[in-house]
Amino acid sequence: FPFQRIEKLAGVEPADRRVDGRLTYVHHLFPNVMVATLSHFTTVLAMEPVALDRTEVYTWTLTNRNKLDNEQALADAKRDAQFVNNTGQQEDRDMVEAIQRGMHSGANDYFTFGRYEPLIVHFHGNLTELIGDQPT
């Protein structure tokens, strides 16, 4: 939560809480595309693995509002996208790069996901079921 906007709801009665503009919605389009919708912009990421230790990432960023209606909407989208790119997203990229370097090293025979990452385990279970256990 790089913007921490949801914290403003702490003192609001549950029935009166509205999360619009406070949450990030991420949709994973199988197998390699993610669509992340934030308050002012939406980012589409397409990831293309090109080697065990290298992935090319293509990114499109769009404002969530028509810029012709409001120049401030475009400015807000650009500002927030820049902030996300330089904070949480950079942190995520650094982590992914470190994981890929580790995979390429051959140091690990398996990987253990944290207890709060059950969707990753579910994803890999479905992936294995759909494509089978492919030799590397």
C-alpha cells in the first residue's frame, strides 16, 4: 500500500466506509499478464520469460479518467504512477531479479512460499495441472 490511503478509514464506521480510490485491484490474466487498477491510473504488465534468469516486461499505463474532461486527472495519474514506479514497484522488481538470480544459481532444489502467499501455491498447482510437469 504505497499510498496508505486506506488508513484514513480507520476512524470511519464500517457501514460508512468506501474503498474507491483507496485500494489497488490486481487481476492476473493467465499466464503472464497483470492488470493493476489504482485510484488514478491502471497499469497493464505483460511478462515474457526469455531465459531462466531473465524476463522482459512490457508496461502500459493509462489514466482512469478521460484527460479531455480534466487535465488534473492526467496530472494525478502521472504523479501517482511515478510514485508507484519509484517505491513499491521498484522494490518488487528488485526482489524478482534477486529470485531469478538465485534460481539460475542452482543453489535450491525447491522453494517455500510464506504462509500468507497461498495464492502463489494455488497458481502453481493449477499451472502444473494445465501444462503438466515439463522437463527443463
